[in-house]
Amino acid sequence: MMVEQLMTALGVPVAAYTGGTLAVHTPIDGSRIGMAPCDDAASVARKIERAAQAARAWRDVPAPQRGHLVRRFGEVLRQHKAELGELVSWEAGKITQEGQGEVQEMIDICDFAVGLSRQLHGLTIASERPGHHMRESWHPLGVVGVISTFNFPVAVWSWNAALALVCGNAVIWKPSEKTPLTALACQALLAQALADFPGAPECLSQVVVGGREAGMALVDDPAVALVSATGSTRMGREVGPRVAARLGRSILELGGNNAMILAPSADLGLAERAILFSAVGTAGQRCTTLRRLIVHESLRAQVVRRLKTLYAGIRVGHPLQGNLVGPLIDAAGYEAMQAALRQAEQEGGVVHGGQRVLQDAYPDAYYVAPAIVEMPGQTAIVRHETFAPILYVMGYHDFDQALQLHNDVPQGLSSCLFTNDLREAERFQGASGSDCGIANVNIGTSGAEIGGAFGGEKETGGGRESGSDAWKNYMRRQTNTVNYSRDLPLAQGIDFS
Ligand code: UN1
């Protein structure tokens, strides 16, 4: 289907994405697919006010009922998975499988959040005073701001929104200015679910479209209790301190520089498949993309040879026509990739692939052959995240050295080890092993399930989204002590009579 048909099927009228000032282009062929209306600081402020009002009503709706809304949203997503997934392909350039997979990730987090809506459990705590009862309660925060990036234009919002909604908050979302159409589509789908939920306040979920100004209006407004920002480390360095300056809360999910250690005992067939999916999937534009391969010297030559052969067979092209690798998001993404490859060469690297392809068929789009770069060591460019399909390969002699190399980058999102050696596997996941938020054994770095907490350490920002107990970030914790005695004993045994 074409974009217009998809948007109509998803419930977004043509006027809602054609009459504005923000030009939206598909990375598939560079053509224009929309003119989105933009928010400025004043309209963002108005939306925040309305969100605060909605949050005040929503917080008193019992959590299991809030869960009904998210369950309904999950059903609407199931009904529209095909169309929304295809729209993701048009707007972000993902291949069919990955566009559909991204919507599945939304459905999964909705299911998770529905279960959670009956499990926002606090603790009962033993009091040191007779006739006293202590407990911990979790209450909604208020307004949650979500800033997301082009590469997961819908799933990352849903991780935040599904949790924030069952936790009793209102949500304002600023999507990447490269992908506002999918955001408008999500908003329309959520509106369908809201229509079936009579008690839901208006403006429980809103989208603000625009660039820096709109984003910073969210970041700086004290009425936004939590800002959950996914994107580059550069963005996080600005957002984090600004939210902190007003003593607000943030969840930062920033750059990764994810590695695989490939040990001599590994199942090489498995490792190869994992490398391919993690290194070239989504054209290298996941924050979990495999960017560094640290391979035992005894395997190095053989693995590079084999990867070169496999890379030569990768079909690059139109993402909705059965290819494995689609386009880069835009010209800037392509330029950054070429600059990184040039720098890698200057630093002693040997580059295989990485050139632009299909330029005649798509003069205004940026398709590339994924690159393998053999590096003499972990030079400056290897320590830097370039959002493109570049896999740097380095050798190691002993496992300690591999771990040291692995952790010696500023980022700390995802990591993996391929081994059949139990000692290595346990060390990798132990306190002195990988320093990342995600550490896998015999699984690649990308493609995490929603059930685990997602995020990473160091320059990745420390935030956790999605599964496990990440929901606690979207609530405030309250310690309650009740005295049901006829006396007033003081804690710490203090006598004040
Ligand atoms: C991202 O790239 O920002 O683990 C998120 C993965 C996906 C999410 C990636 N589930 O690769």
C-alpha cells in the first residue's frame, strides 16, 4: 500500500499530515510523504497543561481499569499490525520483517503492562514500634514526556506509554522530526482504544511535532515529572542536565557501542547468524547494533573470510520487496558512515564494502553495502558510535584481554559472548565481566525481548525502560506509617516526655 492508503487505514485524515510546515521524506526513495504540522513552545506548553489536567483525573482510576485501556490498545494494534508495520517501513526504511516486528514489540509491551496493572505491588514493612504498621505505596507521577528517535519510531514510545498509562500518568510524545507520521498513526490508534473507554479523560495522550524547540519545551517544563529520552549521547548530554537542573526525573537511553566476543569454543554457525542479524539488521541503525567483533586470533582470519562471503550475498534494496537491508535514514546518515570509514582507514583499518549502491535507481535515497573493517586495535573511531552498518573486527589472545577491550569504550548498552565454555560465560555475566546493561551468551546484541529491563550504563545514560521493574520509574514511592495504638512511641527509642 502507499502511504496515503496506510494513513487512511490507520485513521489519520490526509489533512492532518499534509497541511503543515515540516516536510517528511521516505528514506526508500527520498520522495515527500507528508507536511506535518509543527508545535512551537507555546503550543507545547498548552498541551502540557491539558496533560496535567488529564493526569489529575486518570490517577484516580483504579490501576486494573487503566489496564483495560492498554489491553484495548493492544487489540487495536493487533488489528492494524500489517498497516502500521508497513508505515514504519515507509517512514524509517525498515524491511517488512522488522517493521512488523516493531509493532509486535508494541503488542508485547501492552500485554506486559496489562498484567502489571494488577501488580503495582508495594511492600509491607515491619515497624520497630508497637501498634504500628508500615508499608510502601506507589502513586502516579503526573505527566510523562517521551522523546524518541527515528530508528524505533513506534516501539520505544509504546514501552514508555503502556507503562506510564497503567501507572496512572498522562503522556506527551515528541517523536523524531524524521518520523512524525507513524506517531500520528499511533495516536489515532490509541484514540480508537480511548473511544471504547468512557472514563478516560481527554488529552491523556498527545503528540507534539517539531524539532529542538518543541523538545526543549518538554524538557524544561516543571509540570513534566519525568522525561524519558531515547537517542544520541549528544542529545542526552543536553536533556539530562536540563531536567536535573529543575530537579525533574529522566530516563536516558542513549548511544551504544555493542560488541561480541567470539571465543574458540563457540558454535561458529550460530555466531555467524547472530553477527549478520545484529550487525546489518535495520541497516546498522539500532542502538543495539553489533559494532565491534572481538574474535580470538585463532579464528580471526577464517571468520573474516567467511563474513566477507556472507556479506557479499546480502540483498540490499527496497525494504518492502523481500530484501534484507533497506536504506539509511538520510544523506546525513550516509555522510557520517563515509566519514567513519575514511577515519578507520587513516587509523590503520582495512575496509571491505561500505560503498553506496543503487544510486541510479534511487538518486535521492541512501542504500549502502554493509561494511566490515579489520582494525589493528580499538582506535578512536571504534570507540565512537556511528549509526550505520559498520562492523569493526579486532583480535584477542586471552579472555582477560578480550574483556578489557570489550569494556574499554564510553558506551555500555548491549554485549554478547559466543562460547561453549561455562567459565567464560559466567565470568562474562559476573561483576568483573561485561559492564553493559545487557549481557547475552550465545545470542547477538540486538533484538531484546520486552520482558527484561532495557537500557545501559556509562554514556548510554543509565536509564531502564520496558520490562522487569522499570515501571517503578513511572511512579512515585511513598512510605506510609500508621499508628493504631493509643500511645505515641517515637522511633529510635527517643524519650521526649
Ligand atoms: C533501539 O534501537 O533504540 O533490542 C531499541 C533491540 C530492540 C530495541 C532496540 N528490541 O534491538
